[in-house]
Amino acid sequence: DVKVTQSSRYLVKRTGEKVFLECVQDMDHENMFWYRQDPGLGLRLIYFSYDVKMKEKGDIPEGYSVSREKKERFSLILESASTNQTSMYLCASRVIIQGLSQNYGYTFGSGTRLTVV
Amino acid sequence: AQSVTQLGSHVSVSEGALVLLRCNYSSSVPPYLFWYVQYPNQGLQLLLKYTTGATLVKGINGFEAEFKKSETSFHLTKPSAHMSDAAEYFCAVSRIITGGYNKLIFGAGTRLAVHP
């Protein structure tokens, strides 16, 4: 079965800390995404990656960066955590078949609930 | 630009009643539409999708949705609610971005409560 694994379910970090959220997929998917989920706002895209070593900003990239050194792993980095980054973070991946990606939905991880104090 | 509006942030139904969750989209091109479900403390799971072809699509757990181009809608229905359907539901539309790639734009979500 297809799987996206996020390394932590719950994290508590202090303001100013550098935070790493890890996501690993075992499906050889090209595309990977990081979203944050907040009540009433749905899911908002932070960063995404077309393929290894490629990254693009999403709708709310400020305060975040990403790394994709290997195809299966996509890391989200909070350079200096702030309380307004307290949220649920969701990682997702998607396959590309015959150059088409829009037909296929995302596979999501279980999420990491981050609290910054 | 593509966007998604889900009408009603909270919907409450009785067990056995019809479930109707509303989704309207805006898209300048033929849309690809999705419904996802999120159970408590879990990630999102794909319920169903519309890409091309038949406008009534069936998904998992007895849910279905109908694509109505004239109404720009993609409402989710289930004839008879079950307690296990209590969850948050997200509608999404695929949007083309730079380089020909696309991403999903999500609605704000509708939380479904099912009471005995």
C-alpha cells in the first residue's frame, strides 16, 4: 500500500528554534508538497517539489524553507520558529504518469501537529 | 484563477439521513475536482475525483459526487449517514501553475457531525 510517513505526530518547540519536519514516501513519486492546515482556512501550500533537488514556493513560503536531496524525502525547515507557525503540517506526494499529473490525487501523511511556545 | 468555496463550515445530520456537502468552484479551464476526507488526528484520504467522462462519480464508503458544469458545482452526497462518517471533508480543484505543473487548491473544509 502507498505510504507517506511523517516522522513526528506531535512536536513542541521554543520560539527561535530551528525546526525540521521530515516526510518520506515509498512510492517513487516525483511530486511532493508541504501544506499547513488551520481551522477555517483549509490547507495552504507552503512549498512543493517537482523532483529531486527541485523546489518551488507555494502560497505562504515566508519563514520556511525545504530540502529534497533524495526522491523519497522532502524536509520542511522552520528557520526560526515563531508562535504563529503553530499549526498542523501535512506532507503529500503525487505520481506523474506519461507526463500527466493533474488526473491524480495526492497521498497524504498523517500530519505533524507543531506547537511553538 | 481556480478557487473552491465550500458552503457551510459545519453540517449536522441524523444517522440514516441524507448527507449533502456543497462545493462550488471557479475555473477558467475544464476542472479536475476532488473530495478528501480527514478523520480525527489523521491525514487526508481521497474519497473520489472527477477528471473527464461520466459526471456522476462514485467513491469509497458509499459517497458520490456530481459534476455540474452549468452550476460550477461538485456537491458530495451519501444517501444514508453512518456514525463513522463524522469527519472533516475538503473539496479541491486542480490548478495549472508554472511549467505546466499543477497543484490542488483546497476549500476551507466542512465538518460533518452525525448524531444518533
